Amino acid sequence: MKVSIIGCGNLGGSFTEGLLKAGVFKPNEIIVSDIDEKKIEDIGELGVQTTTDNREAVEKSDAIFLAVKPDTVVNVLDELKLSEEKLLISLAAGVSTDFLQEHANARIIRVMPNICAGTAEMASAYTTAENNTEEDEEFVENLLNQMGHTIKVNEDLMDAVTGLSGSGPAYVLLVIDALKEAGEDLGISEDKALELAAQTVKGAGGWILSSGESIEKLIDRVCSPKGTTIEGIKVLETEKLKESLKKAVRSAAERSKELSK
Ligand SMILES: NC(=O)c1ccc[n+]([C@@H]2O[C@H](COP(=O)([O-])OP(=O)(O)OC[C@H]3O[C@@H](n4cnc5c(N)ncnc54)[C@H](OP(=O)(O)O)[C@@H]3O)[C@@H](O)[C@H]2O)c1
């Protein structure tokens, strides 16, 4: 089986790295297409096949990952003229499965990935269309799980997923940046503060996923009475950190909904 990636920007590039990292495909089984020759040249260094001709990429592949900007999706689909022999896996935010079906005659699966594809730590969700097969779904689910962790959702939750895990890496990066700067303010060097902050976030995420305990219980285990952490938590509660993050997710989900209109 061969796969193509159409659009090699931030996500398409990261996705290509993730596909290789997951080890499901050899470099010569992946063909990447973009209109930008420089991006194609750079990604070619990973040993994947490259082209600036989207049609060539599609002809040489069985499954196509679409990673162009949402407003470019229509033009690309019109250009590709896909048939049912091809599996189209759209990675575009705010582009519904119905819309994809109107513009492409292929078997379709819609995925909301995130930028952590490249390190095979991606949180993603996917939704299926009427015309894809069980094998298509199995293929995509396995692949996404090898690049991190995926869940299946109904189409109507894709905007919420976009706001949460699609956009989420940026929120977490901001949190890490704030932790880093706080460490610096207290005298830790910038690089050491960044290492501590990033590893703390990675460790906390892994802890939640592996412990099976509620977040409240886990927080209790860090906050000993009259200890240090509880003082920090009190500040975050007063400053409404949770509310701010919830607003950010809602706002991004709303934008995704707007895009789909
Ligand atoms: N970035 C993320 O974290 C993220 C997360 C989840 C989903 N997504 C989705 O992934 C898609 C890509 O996002 P992105 O952030 O990677 O955008 P991006 O960096 O702009 O990448 C899009 C790439 O597609 C190229 N392109 C434009 N027209 C093309 C065409 N006709 N044929 C082939 N390539 C073409 C662009 O080249 P030019 O720059 O020269 O136009 C660019 O290299 C979007 O639909 C987005 O919703 C992104």
C-alpha cells in the first residue's frame, strides 16, 4: 500500500515524520505533494518521494491524506477528481464529511489530528462516512494509534475535538512557557527552566493516562496539607486558570463551526 500527503506545511510535514516514526510505511511508500518547492525539497531529505503535482501523488497512492488549508480543500478536490478506488483521509479543520462527499467521489474518513504527529504523540479523533469500508476504518484507526492515541466520534463532535486536541498543543505550550518564565524569575536558567516545565507537563499527562485515577485524586496526592503546591493551586483558582482554558477551547470550537459553514 502507498500513501500520499497533499500539503506539506506545518501539519503535513509533521504527519509525514509521524508516519515514518510509526514505522508503518517505508519512505518509498510515501509520496508528498506541495506547491512550494522548498518544502518538497526539505521533506525529501527524509527519503520520501516528492512532487509538486498533486495528481501524480494521487495516481501513485491508494490512500490520500489531505493537509491543505480548509479554504484550499475545494480547489484541490476539484483538481484531484478522485474515484471510489481511493481512500481520502481529510485532516482539515472545519471541513465536514458531507462537504467532502459532495466534492470527492472517494471513500472518505475525516480526522482531526494535532501537530504532535511528528513525535508519534498525537491526540486525534476520526469520524467515518457512509461509503468507507470496515478495512478503511481499521487501517486509519491502527495508523492513528501508532502515531499516538485516537478515538472515534460522531461528526457533530468534530468541532469540539478541534477546539480541544486539535488546537490544544498551543494552549499547553503557553502553559509551559509561563512555567518556564516563572522558573527564570526565580533564578533558574532559561534552558533548565524549559526542561523542567516541559518534562513536568509530559509527566503529568502520562500520569493521568496510566493511573486510571481521577484528576482530583491525583491533585490531592501532590497537595499535601500546609505544603507548597496548595499555595500555588489557590492562586490558580483565584486567577481562574480553568475557566480561561475552557473559554479557549470553546472559542476554537466555535471557529471550527464557522469554517464549516
Ligand atoms: N497546524 C496544526 O496544528 C493543525 C492541526 C489540526 C489540523 N490542521 C489542519 O491541517 C491543514 C493544514 O494546516 P497547516 O497548519 O499545516 O497549514 P500550512 O502550514 O499552511 O500548510 C498547508 C500547505 O499546503 C500548501 N498548499 C497550498 N495550496 C496547495 C495546493 N493546491 N496543492 C498542494 N499544496 C498546497 C501550502 O503551500 P503555501 O504555503 O505555499 O500556500 C502549505 O505548504 C489545515 O486544513 C488545518 O485545519 C492543522
